[in-house]
Amino acid sequence: MSPVRFGLTLRRLKEQLIEDFGENEEVCLIGIQPRGTILMKHILQLIDTEKVKFKIFEGHLDITFYRDDFRRREKMLMPDYNKMDFLIEGRDVVLIDDVLYTGRTIQAALNALQHYGRPATIKLMTLIDRRFNRHLPIQCDYKGMEVDAVDNAYVQVNWGAAKDHQVLLFDSKPEK
Amino acid sequence: MINSYLSQPHLLGIKYITKEDIELILQTADNFKEVINRPIKKVPTLRDVTIANLFFENSTRTKISFELAEKRLSADVLNFSSGGSSVKKGESLLDTVNNILSMKVDMVVVRHSIAGTPSFLSQHIDANIVNAGDGTHEHPTQALLDAYSIREKFNSFQGLHVCIFGDIAHSRVALSNIFCLQKLGAKVAVCGPPTLIPKFLDDLGVKVFYRVKEALEWCDVANVLRIQLERQDVKYIPSLREYALYYGIHRELLDSLKKEVVIMHPGPINRGVELDSDVADSSQSIILEQVENGVAVRMAVLYLLAGNSPM
């Protein structure tokens, strides 16, 4: 994805948010830790530069304790920080993550969100949608781009300085 | 048995785990402290784990704290206390525990008046064991929550002076605290009447004070312990009144110091004996924070020991 296209995609996602929620009074943007939060921050930066009427609640949601693969992995699941200092009761929520793959992360996030109240609606925004790799019936409402890859492939979004963002496609998950 | 994320499958004592283990537990406890301050204080992490709390000795705080930690992690909890059980009918420890385990229990939290019980169990049964206090040996989760509370107050252990006051000889909290704080880099001292200070402490590199005032001048944190009358078969001190007079920590003593010492106590407090009420309830004391942190630290221990299970 070229830097220009990357920037345009982020702008489009922002515009779609404003189009859908511009007339609302408030919306909760919740980034899934850690990588969803990064995308959320980039979108928020774009929103801040314009005059929007709705109030934004910004949440950072860590879903480690809600994952369905806890105790089924070799490696330890290390939690990230969680910052949710508002309730989502009766509000519109947009969950944000970088890559939508199997859908299990989103399922965990939906479970985690139950602990903060009963929202009016929950929508999902992801930068990358790997539409043929889903394990669960979960779809996203706002997507940056679609990547069609085999199951073992790994898509990584690298957030660099201003215009150095990259989307990388690997044959398999790279060793850290 | 479940594979733990710590270097050991069990938490038998601080002596057996590494500095990295302790740091991992404290770091994970941060996350759980955030969880227990949420409107809904529960996460589904251990929903497929069954934990038995076997308390062969009286306990209020530790038992409630473990039970709360387990429930907040959504584990299934089974409570057992020796009073009113078949232990009174002459059943052996191993038989009792094996019977409970045959009902498919994954983890066991055990407290017993005999030192080494958790270690004995770990050699004979197939479950992760957490020591919730064994005789005068160790009480690892108490030491971890004490360390967590100190870390919250001071951020670092390097060069920190912590003094443990009171009945060191009969205290499992003292031994676990010494191991834990030393592994984290703090300097540890003890203070108490000579009859209640064990002889081997020099080998552990622990400083010994016999006068409270000197010890208070040396330390940044004072962890005050209870006189364990139930573990004393002979008289170690002439009277509680004399102990309170010479070894009790009271307001005038603290006011005579040039600095503010942080006061800790693992509970239950004998008010007016080792600690005066106005000290225990003052802003210097972090006793209630210790209790709150206890749940978060125990959640972290259970979470890390639960680790991954081969399906």
C-alpha cells in the first residue's frame, strides 16, 4: 500500500465515521490494545483538525483476560494496560482494530465490552479485512482495504513516522 | 497438570521462585488491580479451572482474599476447612486431598499448621499447589502483596530499607518477606526481643536490631508483625504489656523521628500491643491498601500458575 493510498484510506475511514455519527451527540471510539489503539489515535488526529459536533469518548480496551485461547497456547498472554473511564450504557460504540482475521479478537472484545454497560450499537472498524479467513460470523462496518491471503499468511501493519506506514504480507507469522 | 507461566508449577514459597517470577507477578497484578476497580470486577479468564481452597488452619483475610481472587477470575471454587470434616474422623492429609482431587480439581490452595505441607502435597498429587501459609515456614502471597504495596509507594526496591518488627521466630510472613525483598534488591532488617529472633538470620544477610528506635531510624518501611501466642509453647516474653512497652510502635516514637516511616501490618492487628491504634489508622499506614492489593496479587499468582493446559 503506497503512503498516499494509506493516508487516503485513513481519511476515508474518518469521513465515514463523521458521516454516520455527525448528527449524534456522542460516540465511544474503543481501540483494541495494543494495535487497534494506534489506528484509533491516527483517526483521532485527523478528526481533531476539523470541527466536529459530537463528543468522543476514547477507550483503550485490553482483551487478554477474555481471549478464548488462554491456556491453549505455549506462549504466555501478557496483558496490556486498559483505559476505559466511561460507561458505554446506551451509547454508540465503534470498536477499532488494525487487522480483522479470524474474528476471535473481536468476539473477546465484545465479551469484554459487556462489563462496561449495554451499548445502543457496536460497529467495527478495521484497516485490513482478511475476508476469507474468518472462524466466526463477524464482519466489519468500516474497512480500510481487503487482503485475500491463505490461512497461514500474516498481515502486519507497521506504523512509522508520518508517511512511512506500511502494510506487510508474510507467508507465515514472522518470529519476533 | 497445568503448565505454569512461572519457572515453577507451584508456589510453595518465595525461596523457590526467581526474581523474574516475582517481577512478572507484580507486573501482572497491576492489570488485575485495574480489573478489580472496574464497575464489574470480573474477567472470564479461569472459567475452565477448578480451585480447591484447603484450609487446615484458621484464616480470615487470606481465605477471603483467595476466594475473591478466584471468583473474580471466574474459576470454580471449592472450600474446605478441617473443622467439621472427615479429618476429625482420622482421615490422612493425602487421602483427604486425593479424594478432593478425584473430583477433577486443577489447583489447590493450601494452608496448614505444619511447615512443608504444600511441598509434601506437590510431590504426591497432580495439581498446582499454592501455599497459603504453612506453619512457621512461608506465606508467599503475603510477601508478594507486601512487596506490591511497597512498590506502589516507592516504585523501586533498590537501596530501600525495610525492617520487620516483632515475632520473627514464629512468623512465616517474616521469612517470605525476607526472601522476597532481598530478591528484589531491598535491604532487610528485623527487630524484636532476642528470644523471638532466630539464630540463622545472619546467614541470610539480614541486619538485626534489638531496639525499636534504632530500627525505625534505619528503615523506610516498617512491617510490623503480630506476636503469635498460638505458636508459642513456652514463654518468650515476660508479658504482653512489657512487650507493648518496649517493642510496640506508638505515636511519640514515630514523631521523634526526622522522617516518615511507612507502616505495614499483615493482620490481624493486636491493637495496643505491637501497634497503637493511632498509628495503625494514621495516614502513614498502608495496612488497608495491603488488603486491597492482596486480591490483585493473588489473581496474578493464580493466572500465571494456570498457564496453558494441553488439551
